[in-house]
Amino acid sequence: MIRQHLLIVATGVALVGLAVAAPTPYRAATAQSGQALVFAERACLDYGVTPSTVAYESCVKRAARAFDRGEPDVAYMQARSTRDARDRCLADGLPPDTLGYKQCVTTQVERRASGARLTYYRPRPVEQPLPPTQR
């Protein structure tokens, strides 16, 4: 009886040890190097993105990530994309200090980054069967 209890306790301890030792899910680091941040800030400023705005923060974050990966052309594309998104949202009449503006910029940048295009649904006209006399 004691032997069975010891076996159960040992099995439980082994299972707990395995659960603790199991690898945790890997999450990639998102920190950018100082040099990448400087280049990203310069790129965003060069493309006319206003500092201390939502658009600027988004631009710097995306461009710095691209500079860190060694893709300066992608970083500059991100800066252009952010500028274009900002211009689009301002053209829609959204005040820059509103939540709607922030969401608009984020949506526009994401859309441009993913290469997504708006898809409109147009139903096909339903073909009417011809009357029996015209067949």
C-alpha cells in the first residue's frame, strides 16, 4: 500500500517537473536598435510626417523594424505609406486629435502594407428565362 502511494507521488512529481520544464511559447522581440530608430525618424520626417502624432509613431515603428531587417527600401515605403494614409484621413475631414483619425491612419497604413485592395460586391444580373413563345 505504501509502495503504491510512493509510486503515485513520484509520478505526480515527475509530471509537474515536465510541465515546468516544457518550453514556453516563443515571442519575437520588438525592440529596435538606436541606429534604426534614428534612420526611421529621419525617413518619416523626410516624407513630411509630423512629429508627436499617431501617424509619426506608427511610421517610426514600422520603418525602424524594416531598417533593423536590413530593408531600407521597405522602410522608406513605410514612410511614404504613412504620409499617404495621413493625407487621406485629413482629406476625409477627420480632425487629427480624434480617435477616428487614429483608426483611419492605422487602417490605411495596414491596407497599404498588406497590399490589400477594397473589394466591392456587385451581384450579377439574374438572367430571366425567355417566355416559351420566344424559344
